Amino acid sequence: MLLRLGTDSKAVQELRELMRRAGYPLPDMSLFDAELDRCVRAYQEDRGLAVDGVVVHRGGKTWPRLTGEQVVDLRPDLSPRAG
């Protein structure tokens, strides 16, 4: 599920809790409002992630960073190899 500006769900409440643990003072509510959008963008920028204000619930790159989970990139490695 994509969490972004305007989303209203329990997943946004989870995101807000994770953001509070990361040091962002946000109220407990289920709406992804402008304040949460600014905080998500700041978090993404501070950690070198793509700054888009979008969080994939239990996926993507922002959510795992917030939860301490390992990010797994399943895309094939297409770089040339010496050999």
C-alpha cells in the first residue's frame, strides 16, 4: 500500500509512530497530512533516499529504514563484470 499525502488508514498511524521514534514530533492520527509529508521528505533526504514523500507500507526503502529491516534489492545486476 502506498502511503502519501491524503492517505487515511491504520498504516499511516503505524508510519506516524515510526516517525515519532525517529525523532519527528507528530500527533497520533490516521491521515497523511502536509506535516507528515514534510517529515517524510526530510527523513528521506537526511538518509540519502529518493525524496518523493511516498512510503510503501512494509516495503520500498523508507519503511525498512524506519523499522531497521534490511532492504533487499531484487532487481537483476546488469553491470558489466570483469572476467
